[in-house]
Amino acid sequence: MAKTIKFNLICDGKPVRTLEDLRNNFSIEDVIAYFNNQLLHRWLNVRGYNQELNKVEALQTEDEIDLIKSLIEIFEVDMDIASLEEKTYILRYKWEQEVLL
């Protein structure tokens, strides 16, 4: 049987080895990218975070903002509503600009 290789995620320019690291260095853009390319799923699986993996796999939303809010809840990130609204507004603006270009 092959040995499972553990790998780190890079969030906000810092290596993420644990859920605590993910909470402390949570970057919406990075986590969304990892979610979309399934790297987040593989990281949770390799690290043995099965409860969080099941919740992430169950997400079925088309709206990126709802997805962000769900991921923040799953990983219990301490972020106030005003900060979340500001970051999601900036992110939505960037996505709209990319579409227009």
C-alpha cells in the first residue's frame, strides 16, 4: 500500500498544516481557488479532517458569496460581518472586472 503524502496549503502566503493554521491565515481568494480545483478536498482527506471534508463535499451552491460564507462557517473562522461584507464586495468587483475584460 502506498504511503499517503501530506502536503501544505498556502494561504495568505503562509504554509497551512492544520485547521488552526487555516483559521489564522484564512484568505478567501486562496480557499475558493483550493475549493474549485479540489485541492482543499484532498488536503482535508490527507490530513484526516473527515468531518470538515464531508461538509465541504456537501456544498452545492452556485453563488460564490454563499460558498464563502459556508466555508467560513465550516472552518469556524473568526470574522466579523462588516469585514466579511467588505472582502466579498471587493472579490465580487474583481470577478466582475475579469468577466468584462
